Amino acid sequence: MSFDNAYESLVEGHEEKHWAFGTGFTHALSGVDRAISSTVDRDDLAAYCLMLGDDALVYAQRLAEWCAKAPELEEDVALANIALDLLGQARMLLSRAGEIQGTDEDALAYLRDSSEFRNVHLAEIDCGPGPGGDFATTMARLLVFSAWRLALLHRLTGSADPVLAAVAAKGVKELTYHRDHAAQWVLRLAGGTDYSRERMVAGLAVVWPHLDELFTAHPIEHRLAEAGVAVDPAELRSEVDSVLDTVLGAAGLTRPDVASVPGGGRGGVHTEAMAPLLAEMQVVARALPGGVW
Amino acid sequence: MDLEREFERVVAADHRIEPRDWMPDGYRKTLIRQIAQHAHSEIIGMQPEGNWISRAPSLRRKAILLAKVQDEAGHGLYLYAATETLGADREDLTTKLIEGRQKYSSIFNYPTLTFADVGVIGWLVDGAAICNQVPLCRTSYGPYARAMIRVCKEESFHQRQGYELLMTMMRGTDAQKAMVQDAVNRWWWPSLMMFGPPDAESSNTEQSMVWRIKRHTNDELRQRFVDMSVPQAEKLGVTLPDPKIAWNAERGHHDFGDIDWDEFWQVVKGDGPCNAERIENRRKAHEDGAWVREAAAAYAAKKERVA
């Protein structure tokens, strides 16, 4: 671009490199075979894409709440980056569900009600910056969520569905970074000051009751796992436990001694946090029916 | 004396001053003030747009907006880093910002009331920022000039995204079109004020021009912005809220109406619609994060002792 006319760039071609940190909203799956195998139940596949897509979308919505509120500018950048990665995954998965169901990512994101969302509770609860948590709770959730999703996506790279396999292959690289980022903060906060250690212990206690739900299979996950399309989440438990124990051990922390709470997100049963989250996310899209964005 | 002559020679020849070169104290202070003000503007500027990330009405727009606000944090980072090459300190500058001892662009003291504001900020506010900043890519201080090249490239991308949002909305429902026009009505005049007071009242311009920290006057840049915006508004199908805008063939520029400088000074002095809220949010984020920064520093110090 020339440096004399601020408006020249309005007519320039697409230059993705102009984003400082990337966006994750390019067509990452162009060229991937989108045919659906005749042995796979289409409704099950769509529902499964919604499960994994909703986890990413709802959690990205939570992470973006940190924007302009993080403890350091570097962390504003990092949390936005993680949210953008997850939003990118959500878009690919919701688009896949949409093409099976004859709709699109935005109708799925903005026009479904709480009971139609299939994300796990861990994605939707308030872990800060709202009153439900703080930076330590946020890192506790990031550690658990990313350790779990990384293990899941790792296995999903071998899915019989080529789109899921491609989404997983891209996601594995992203989640590896997310998990590392969280683990480093858990170490810093646990080993920093007395206060930060207290916060870290308290943060883990907030997210831990939601751990069991992550490994509880919905019937759809069972069926698709048998068809080689999905991952049975029960199989992830030992790997995720071992990652969490390694990080907690290095930080000199122990697993919180707290009871599990009932899950049900995969079947559309959510916590009280979900309806207000969706009301905010969907308000503009629903207020202007027929709007184009 | 030789050092000073050498400095003047380098600046006059349009070469770059680098961090280890000798420079007059006034030059250093002016640069720190100007770059810090720019960094603060990026950071405060995250709020009015960040306000709409949670409610962006499509997933594509949500990703674009989140990436844009993230870029602003990145710009703030490189600009604070540029001030550090002059001996300033980010923590100290942040304290000055939240205590109101250093300023940021007044434009961010206006509220964002609808999602169309996101598009208009991209088009007009980023457009005005680019007009102001593009000449700074040739500014005399090397680290600042280099940071500005990157900032300007990214800003121009943001501007295009904002304009594209408005073009899309103008193809939509009547309610969307009305929303765009309303946002243009609210942001046009504050955008013109972004170039600062008229040349006759601008206290810092003359010395900064000699030092090549600044390369065009406020009024020159404002005129350029009006000339570029008028055809863009026509193409978009919106009316700029100034009946006096008219092409003046004799001047080769558009004439435009009088700016309400009382409003400008009121906002600069801290009594704009959102001044208190913007600073309070920044202060709260900074104070709420203090224990995290302390923990990170304590942890790093412990690691150092072990190593």
C-alpha cells in the first residue's frame, strides 16, 4: 500500500497477513472430502458435530469476556488467540452440522435455545472475569478443558469422517499450545505468592466438580464411536488424569477433594449460567430478523 | 554541541535517530509523550469495540472483531516497547494513564450504541487514525517509524473490514440501513476532532514539525480526511451530517462546516460521555491483575535462584 491514501486499502485484495495474530476464520477445510459415508447415521453425525462445536463456541464466548480485562497485555493477546482458535473450530463443526441439516453456522449459533445446545457444563460456567471466578479459575478451566479436548482431538484425527479428521488435525496443534499456556500459569500461580497459590487451589475446586461429565458418553457418542467416527470420551480418562496429575504434581498441588455435580450438557440440560450467556450472544441477531451481516 | 549538530543533520536529512544516538531531552520527552498517548489510545480503544464482541451477530463478524481488538492490544504492546527504547517504563506509563496524567485519543470517550458503530469505527475512526499515522511511518525516530509501518498496515485492514460491514448492512433491511446512518451521524464530527485543534491553537505542532516527529499540520490532515471520506459516503449510500459539505473547485478541496470546539475541549478535559468509565475499567483491570503479575514475578525470581 502507499502511505498517502488511507482509503486505498479499501479496494485491495484480501491480505490475511495484515492481521497481527491471525484469525482462524479462513477456509481451513477447503479441499477436504465432505461426502458422508452411507454407513454413518446423518442425524447422529450432525449432533456429534454440534457437541464438539458447541463446546468450542460457548467456551470461546467465555474466554472473550476477558478482552481488555486481562492482568497483562500479553495475556489479553493470548486469551483472544485461544478464543479465536476455538471459534474457528466451532465454525467448521457448526458448518458441518449445518450442511447435514440444511442450515448454516449462524442459524445454529444464534437461533437455537439453551436446551438445543449440546456443550459440556465446563464450557459454560462463569470462571471469571465475572463473579464466578478470577484469573486462576480461568487457568484451571483452561488446563482441564484443553487437556481433555487435546486428548479427544488426537484420537479424532483417525475418524472415518474426513471433515472431523481434518478439524481434529488442525485443532491438535492449537490445543497443544492452549494446554501448555494453562500449565505454565498453573505452575506460576501455584509457585508464585501465598495469595496466588490460594487462588489457584480455589480455582481448581471450582472446575473439578465438572470433570466427570467430560468422560460420560452420550448414546450418540457411543454409536458413532462404534462406527469409527467419534471418540468414546470414557477412553480419554486415563490420559487426561495423567496429564492433570503431572501438572498438579509439578506445581506441588493435589486434586481438590470435592464432589462431582451432575452433567447432562450433551443432552441439552445446562446450568443456570447458560441462558444469560446465550441471551447476550444472540441478542443482536434475534433483534433484527432478516438482517445480513 | 557537535552531538546536537549531528542530531539536527540526521533529522534534516530525513534519516533516522536510533535509541543509542544522542538526542535533545525535549525530543525524547515529546516522543515518549506522543508514543505513550498513542499506546494508551490503542488500549483504551479496545473497550468501545470490545463491548460488542459478545453480541456480534454472526460468527464471522465475531471472529473479525475479536481479532481486531486483539490487534489493538498488540499495537499497544509494540508502542509501549518503543517508549521503553527511550527509557520509559510500561508500568509507569500505565499508572499515568489511570491517574489521568497522560491522555489518549478523545474519540474513545464516545459510546458504541449499536453494532453498526463497529463498522463506522472501522471506516471513519480507523480511517482518521490512518491519515494521522501514515506520515509517522517516516517519522525521525527509528523504532517509532518501524512500529507505525506495521500498525498502519493492520489499521488499513481493520478499516476495510469496517467498511465492508457497512456495505453489507446497507444491502440489508431498512432497520439495518437506519442503524448505519445513525452511527455515521454520531461518529462523523468526533472523527473530525481526532486531528486535534486548529493549527492556530495547536501548541505542539511547530517544534514537532522541525523534529520530524510530526509531518503535516492538524488542518491539512483533517482536510485530506474529509476529501477522502465524501466519495466513500456516497458509495455507501449514507449522508454525512454536515449540510455545508460541498466541493470547492477553486481550492480543489471540499468545504465543510464548523467543528464544535467546545465539545472537543470538554471531552479532552475529561467530561465526555465515557471518560470516567473508560479509565475506571482500565484501572480495575490493572488492579485486579496486580496479584497475577506479582505471582509471575515471584515465580520467575524463585526459578532464577534455583538456576
